[in-house]
Amino acid sequence: MSRLNRACLLTFFLCWAGTLPFSPGHAQEKIRQYRIIDVHEHIQDKWQALKYFTAIKNNSISSIVLVGSPDQVLFEPKDGLTGFTGFEKNNSELLEISKMYPGKFHAFASFSPDDERMLEKLKSFLKRGGKGLKLYNGHYWFYDFYQIPLDAPHMMPVFEWCEKNRVPIIFHANARYYWPQLKHILDTYPELIVNLPHFCMSLIDLDRIATIFNSYPNVYSDISCGEGELAYTTLEYISRYWELYRGLIKTYKDRFLFGTDMVLTHAPEKDENYVTNVFVCYRKMLENKTYTGVLIDQYLEDNQIVKTKENSLFNGLQLDTDTLDHLYEINSKNFLGIP
Ligand SMILES: [Zn+2]
């Protein structure tokens, strides 16, 4: 997508709803165009990257952060967690994608929580064109498996170096379960640029989110909520308390980031349509009064639940254009250090 002048873009409106599979039927609905920077997507390999392009075109996406993923995140093994594997290959794929489509994708490396050579490997990744670090140390799967604290001795030099060199981190860290460890890191390195995704993994604790934002001006949080049951329950919860979440995002409008946290693999159902529909679903959640979408339908279908208005039509947040400008673009640029 050409990088059109922002002022010019404001004059463009896209007749969006008419083309959407989950449109509530308002064919005349006009949707304002943005230049969205999505900060949180997983992808198996370069062969999947083209699947983003229809979504990019139809949803005003200007660029996407691809986060390194181990096999355990890409394929969710049914027989329980067996460690953190395959991430080096995925890191390399992300670098290749970012080179194939310059400016469209930003690559963030991931490393095993117990990797004592993480800093050295991160430096090499950044030299090869990477833009940041993705950590899973505060994801309860890996936390339970490795039993390594977030502020483990081998991790603190990584945070110190990232702070000093302004390297952004997407830190999957449950700010409720592991708060003392996370707080220790944030207190020690207050200039560290961090995205604590998924509402800081503290969706139900708005006070915790407010405390984090009030205390640490360099912490952001993306609004992604994954796929499957996690997505459905999160969207349902936000719908139920939509006024609270609308208030929270407006109060901290310079701290929330856009991302969907899709895990794009070779799986046939993860096709171009699916990708487009996920973006549409999130945009409607943020912009519309009510909405439904693929993340809701998918959960109901997977669980053989009959779709009704009550279980599929959710309240959106109806955010104003200034808040959306921040969430979609301004905050992501600040997070990534894009002028
Ligand atoms: Zn993720």
C-alpha cells in the first residue's frame, strides 16, 4: 500500500460494510480509513504472508509486526507442552518476510525462556533486520514448564540492553499471576518500551491495568484476544462491560495498540478470507455499536452451539476517531520508534 499523505487519507472514505461477510446489512455504512499498524501476529512461514494482503487492502492496514513463535504456539500440541522448539526457524522466516515486503512487516524474535545466550542471539537478529523481541516467559504454559521467574538473572541483562538501545519488547506476561516479578523489571528499567499484550493479561482487573499505565509511561498494551474460546470469552466480557472498556481505552488512549494475535499456519481454514474477517471483526468491535464476526461464529460452530442473537451479537466500543487514530497508528509508531 502506498504511504499516502495522512491529510489526504482523511478525505477518503471506504464503503466497507457492503463487502463484508459479517456485515449487519447497512449497505450505506461509511467507514473512515486509517493507516493501521498491527503489532501482534504469528505466522508459520513466508508462504502464508500473502494471505494478509487482501486484509491489508480492505482494512487500511499499513504494516504488521510478526512475532517469533515456537511450534508449541503455532500448533498447540494436544499431548501437553514439551518445551520451546522450532523458534529459530520461525525467527528466520520472519526476517525473510520482512525483507520480501520492505516496510510492510516488522520481525520480532522469540527465544526459549531458559536461553542464557538470548542477548547475543537478539543482537544478531537485530543486525539482520529484526525490530524487536517477543517473550513468552510470562505465559503460564511456559512459566509452568520451565519454572523460570520473569526477572531471572539471565533475563535482567536482556531488559537492561533493550532499555538502553530502545528495542521494543512484546512481553506475554500475566500481570495478575506474576505481578511482583513484572513490577521488579518495570521498576528497574523504567525506560523499557514494552507491550504487555491482551490488556496486560488482566482483562478482568481494570485497576491493575490503570496502575501499570499510571506508573510506567513506556508500557503499552495491545487489545488482541487470540482465537477460539479465548477470543469468544474475551469479546463476550468486553461486550458485557463495554462502557468500562470504552472508558479505559479513552482514558489511556495513548497506550493501547491494535493487534489480532492470529496464528496463521498452513491449516486450510486459515485462508485469506479468514484473515480478512478477523481484521473486520476487531475493527467492528472497536468502531461499531454492535457487531458479530468470524471469531464469534467460529467458537459457536466449534462447540456446536446454536447461534442466536443473544450469543452472537455483541456490543462494540464505538470509539471516537481521535482515540482510534491513537490506537491504530500513533501509539504503534511510538512503540516501534517509527518517526
Ligand atoms: Zn500472540
